[in-house]
Amino acid sequence: MTTPNKTPPGADPKQLERTGTVREIGSQAVWSLSSCKPGFGVDQLRDDNLETYWQSDGSQPHLVNIQFRRKTTVKTLCIYADYKSDESYTPSKISVRVGNNFHNLQEVRQLELVEPSGWIHVPLTDTHKKPIRTFMIQIAVLANHQNGRDTHMRQIKVYTPVEESSIGKFPRCTTIDFMMYRSIR
């Protein structure tokens, strides 16, 4: 059992993107849910609006499946939860699983959440602290606060590391001799 990365309350994952070290790749995946109430599905989970949410409609565990067309490097998963707004619908125990398909998923993280409020940053790294490469991620809500039956998740973001390229990177010209040749006419 692990706890998610401690980030400042409400730390926006878009701040990660602004650093240039990661980019959001959720749009490259096919998303599916174990169940949802009409009007509270994948579109609401991915609309960048913290006021909307996915609401499950059935028995636990409630599942969010994220499938990529090719094996993809994933560094961080960010989930937005708000206990004050959702109360008994707020997840208290989440399992994150990865694999090639539904038949070989393996749990890589299990989180215990205590009245979460804001973004939960879940690192997806192997034993050597390298980002995981996978075809599929499954987020399973195993329990809710106050033994709630259905769950709310407001947003989920999936991040991959940005590969550094040597193209366009040149050493700095510091001497006068080098500075004469730093641009092409």
C-alpha cells in the first residue's frame, strides 16, 4: 500500500507540462468505463472541467480502462478528487494496474486516500525508478468514503516524459572568436 506523491493542495498537473518535462497523452488512448450514469461518462472525465465528473452506476470495483494503440511510456497518472463536493462518492481505496490487455494486468500501486481534495499525483515507475511502458492502464476504485456505493472522479490525466533531443541544441558561444560565427547570414 502506498500513498500518492505529496503535492501542494490543488497542485495543477498543467504545471508539470509547463516545465517541459512531461506531456499529457490521454487523447492518444481509448477510454472505457465499467459503468456510468447517463451524462456522467468519459467525456466528463476528460473535459478539463473540475465541476464535471464520471459517476459509476453499479457494484464495485468501478473501473476506468485506458488503452493505447502501441506500447507507451507512462510516467505519472493524475486523478482529481474532492471529498467536500462528493462525500461518500469519493474514492478511499484505488488500485492502479498495467499490462498488455485485460488478461494480464498487474497491480503497480494501491492508494489509500483520506478525504482527498485536489490533484493526486501517482508515479508509475518500475523498481529502477524508470517510467513504465504499457499498452493498458486500469484504475480500479475498490472502496469509497463512508462505504459509498457509486463513485465520482472529476478528472484523470496521463503523462509521458518528454524525450530530450540533441537537434537544435548547440553549446553556448562564450568567446569573441566563437560569437563571430554563431549565426548564418
